[in-house]
Amino acid sequence: MSTRGQFNTKNPTIKRILKEASELSVSPSPDYHAEPLEDNIFEWHFTIKGPDSPSAYAGGIYHGRIILPPQYPLRPPNFRFLTPTGRFEVNREICLSISGHHEETWQPAWGVRTALVAIRSFMDTDAKGQLGGIECSRDARERMARDSGKWTCSGCGKTNAEIMKEREEAVKEIEETEGKRKDEEVPEELRLAYRDELGHKAEAEAEKFDKGKGKAMDSEARQETPTPPEPPSQAAASVAATVTARTVASSRPASNAPRPTTTVPAPPLQQMVRQGPDRSLAWIDTCIWGVVAALLFMVIKKFDVL
């Protein structure tokens, strides 16, 4: 805060920023810390502890950056994490009801302290498609939490563990003289706004999924349903009618043409026997009897000679 004298303290925005920085320094918290950079009062760095056990972030210490707009506190700040958390993307502005992505829910009475308390409280919630939010396994988040304390900010020149250790010592000194102070809680209207935001995002994701599923089912149905044959054109129908008419006409006998004879099948053999012997068979029998008679005559004559 060595650059305080370089700013116009009569400017409402500058006055508000300096006031918040002084309050965070005089009334520290063992769970979070934030202060502006020495060369830029609109850029802050913050350090927060993860929520307590059984949270996957328990024991983790995370570092990030805050950018205050020139219209602060009429407009909300923007936040991004620099330390991997498994909940928010690294070095990307996060979407929260208290950030610049939702100016409609921001209230000028809130400040950096309120935002840090809210971010710490919302870490255990699901991302549900939030901008800057990610889904990650519990094991991965616990591993990141264990490694987060030794993460060092190049701008601050200290590890996350060193920063929070200083805050804990400052809080201890104040509590010994003034007693323990109650920390700030997340405003109820901010908590409700955050729940509504997650609910709307979940509904949007569900609607998007249902639409995608419906399109896939329609596509499958179109693939399975055979395409009906297209109706014949007028010319094709005319040709077909002509061919049919000619075929029918050719199958009908003409009035002057001879009618075909009817073929009668031959009677069976039994029927022929009943009708009597055929004349050709009787002539053959006569010849056979004549030959037999001649042979007998010759035999008798031979015996007479003897």
C-alpha cells in the first residue's frame, strides 16, 4: 500500500478500493486474503483456503487474480484462479453471480471480502456448464489440494502456504487483544442468485441433451423406415395403361377368326376292351388259324403216305 498517496482519494472508486484494502489488512481472516498490487490498484491478488473436510478441497490453498472495473463498485469485479483447483479453469475468468458475467445480480454493497467468502463457499458445488468451471474426479482434486500449498506466485514472490501462515499469525495477535471476530457470511440473496443460476444452466443443459437425443432418434427412424416408391409420372402411367389395354385386347378372340378346335384325350385301354375287339386284331387271328390248319394237314398227309 505504499502507492496510496499517488491516487486521488476523493474519487469514489479509489476511495472505496482503498477502504476495502485497509479493512482486509486490519481485520484479516485465517481462510482468505486479498490486496491490490503496488503498481495497479485495480488489480488484486487473492489467496483462499479450500472448504473444510469432508470437502475434496480440504487442506488446499489457492491463489488468483481480481480485476476491478473503473466503475467499481457500481459494476462487479472479475476473478480467475492461477492455482489448479480441479473446480475452475486456470487463468480464465470464472462465471459467478458475484462476477462481471452477471452484473444484474451484483450489488454495490458487496465487496472483495464478500466475493472471496462466496467463492470459497461455492467451490464444493457442481460446475453444471459454468463458464470457467470444470468437472474433475475427487482423487484429482485432493491431489491438487495437497500440492497447492507450495505453489508460488511470481508477482507476490511467496508460496500460498507462506501467505496464509502470515494471515493466521495476524489473526492470532488480534484475537489475543480484541477477541475472536465473527467472519462474514455469504448474503442470502447472493446464495439464492447462485442457486438460480445453476438451476437455469442445468435446465439448459438438459434441454440441449433432450434436443440432441430427439434429433438422433429421428435420424435413426428415418434410416430404418423404407422410403416409399415415388408415384409414376403421367407419361409413364399413360404408357403402362396402353400396354395393359393391348395385352387384354390380344387375349380376346376376333369375331371373324376361326375358333380353335378342342383336343379330346384318348379313352383309356379298359374302355376300349369294353367296346369289343378291333377289326385288325380279328384278321390276324384268322391268319394264325389258317397257318395252324395247313400245318396239321401236312402232318396228316405224311402219316398216310407212310
